[in-house]
Amino acid sequence: MKIFKTRTRKITALILIFIFMFNTLAYASYNPPRKELEKMIDEVALKRAIPSVILKAIARTESVYEHFNSNGSPKINGTSVGLMQVSNRSGGYNQEKLKYDVIYNIEAGADMLLNKWSMSSYQNVSCVGNMDPDVLENWYFALWAYNGWSQSNNPNMLSYSRRNTYQQIIYNIAEKEYGQKINNIDFSYLPKSGNPSRSLVVPTPAYTSSANIVLYEVGDYVKTDGVRSNYQLRDVPAGKYIHELGAGQLGRITEGPVLKNGYYWYKVTVDEKREGWIERNWLLRTGDTEHGIYVFDDISFHWARKVIMELFNKGVVNEADSFKPDNTATKEEFLIFMSKALDSNKKYLPHSEDAKSALIFEDAAEIHPWAVEHIQHMNELGLLQRYGSRLNPSGKLTRKETAMIIQDVLGENSEFQNLDINTIFSDLSQLTAEEVKAVKSAYTNGTMSGKAGKFCPDDYLTRAEAAAVMTKIIDRLENLNN
């Protein structure tokens, strides 16, 4: 038995080595396209609660969005490695992962930026205003320190040979390549030469831009997350350490956010014996007390996360690795949602005596196998007659087509019989009378609204928007049922 266990451990070790070598070879000569890298950076910045535009501009400045050299080797300059040119002189990061794991390199770059931010927020170097991290202008000195707290980044010391400081290069890229204006601090607060004092507090500029940092809510489930192996709970925001947590430690937010020393703090309850305050940057939302743990890996930061989970808990959407909320919804997907939503409200379903069980659409073969029974259900209810001979199940769903499906289900709301829907939306003149009637039904039944006085009838519906519409339909049906 002991020999067997020893062999198992050796085999497991060999497998892990093989996997690492395979991943290394697979990516060693491949620089992902810039858009793909920017998406990776956006996702890391969202988790770490730092400005995405600044993290992208750093990658652009440090490596021109290249992690590997043309010969397939990692881009290394001195002690700086990869896309974010992360220096590992103190040995705080996994050197091999820095070289060959692009996402890990981005995470390490975000961690390094947060270390510089901490220097500024705790006044180990100068700071700006109240150090609210959601204000882009407040990151000035953290950027100054990104490659070392050097006097060469003092804008009052620029010469003809050096026209821009590091932070100004970041600002220029943010504006020229990402359309994000970041306003400079008042340089008159800085010394004419050398580094400013650690105690210097420069006012936040009068005009500022938001970093759009996503904050959490009381009742959210979270876990510790990042490149670090341990995290600290404190007795109060920015207070003394009272508990150490490992990576992936689950907890629940009970208070916050509180802005203190440049961070948004949350009080987290881990268990009966451990609770305390921790920075938002090291917490990843995994669910909430109302809807439970999120079963999809791509909704934690999405505006529709609660709506999607509500549909999941009602059995309208099935568990999967991801929900893809920003993908365009297809007609087939929406009809599946609708079929499941209507299944428990049969008292109010419109029925057609002429509906037949067989799907006689010319393109019925294009319906995915998992959707057939739901399309069949909708057909038996007489809700697909308007499509004639072709359903086009994989076609993108427009807002006006969604409204017509809603009209078939809910009909006209008699309370608003005299309402002229054209007084609500200004862009219905090109629609048919039947389409205008459908828009009115969707609006007066409280299932769809407009955008700045327009209905945008030809816009496509995302899966998240489809989920939001579906929850409103379910609510309307339940109200009718009562």
C-alpha cells in the first residue's frame, strides 16, 4: 500500500510537470492580440478595484502590449518581466508564472501598482486629496512611484531631452488611446527639484474623472482573492491586524464600504470566531444572501447578476459554467426562457384550438435539441403563429420582436387603453401598426422601458436584458394570478 501511494505521488508530480511544460510551450511564442490582452486587464482591474484605464496604459508603456519576444522567450529587462514589467527582486511572486502566465503577470502588475498606491495613501510618499481610489487624478504619485520613487518624474525638472514624466506618459496614453482625460495636479505644490516630501498633500484637481470602481453590498458573499497567499483582517478600517486568512477564504459582508487611507473597507464575517475589516481589493464577490452562491462564473460584477440568479432559482435558466450576459440573445433562447416562465402560470396562457403539436417550420431542423420541447410548448400555446413558415431560431432578437412576443403572452393592458405610445417614444414612426401596438403592450405591462425617450426597436437584446425582461414578465403574470 505504501509503495502504491509513493507511485501515485510520483505519477501525479510527473503529470503536473507535464501540464506546466505544455502550458509553457503553448504560450511561449504567442502574444495574444491587444484586444484580448486589454480584456484580461479589464477583468483583473475589476477584481482588484483599480482603474482599468491606468492599468492598460501601464501595459502599453512598459511592453507595448507584448509579453514575449519574437523568439518566444519572455520579455525581460533587467529584473522586470513580461507584459507589466514586474520586478521580482524581493521574491514576492512566482518567477516562472511571471514569465509564462500572462494573466498572473497582469495580476502581479496590479498588485505592484496597489503597493505603490499604499505608499501614497499611507504617506510613505506624497498623496493627492483624500486618496479616494475611484478618482483617477488621485493616482498621480502612485504612478510616479511605479518604477521607483525617482526625482526624474518631477515635472518641474523636465528638460529638452526628457519631455514627459512617467505619469504624464500614462495620462497621454489614457487620453489618446482610450479617450479618458486625467487632469494633472497643481505642479506649484511640487519642489523645483528633487522628490516632494512624504507629508505633502496636494489637492485633488477641481475637475476629476471616475475610475468606475465596483463596490459591494452588505449581505454579499465574498472570498479572498489575488496573487497573495495570505490576507489580514483588522479590528477597524486601516487598524491593527487581528486575524490572518488564506487564499479563497469564504465570508459574508456585514458592514461597509468605509473609505479610509485610500481603500474601501468591508467588515467580513468568516465564522463565529473570526470577523474583521479588509480592503475591497482582495475580495471577490461570489454571491449574496438573497440569491445564494452564484452558479455562473461571469456575473459577479454584472448589473444583472441578481436578475439572472432569480431566474436560476425559479428554474428558468439552467446551471452552467458561464451565462455570457453581454452576448446577444437569440430568439430560441428567449423562447426557452418564456416557455419555462409560463409553465407555472397556465391559468393565464392564451390557447389556440388550431395549434398542432408538430413543428411545421421549414427551418425546424435548426432548432437545437435542448430547445425543441420548449419551442413545442410555445407552439402548442399558439404563440408562434405570427412566424409563418420560418422561425429563424438562431436569429438575433430585436427589441421590437421581443415586444411582439410579450404582446402575444400578456395582451393589452386595459388600464392604459387611451395612451398614445408615440408620446412616450419618439422613434416608432417606421414601425407597423402591429409593432407599435406590441411596444405599447410591453411598456404598459411594465416589462420593457426605453432609453432617453426612445424605444430603440431595432437594437438587439443581450442575454442579460432578456433575463431582466423575463423577470418582469414573471412578476406581471404573478400579479395577474393574484
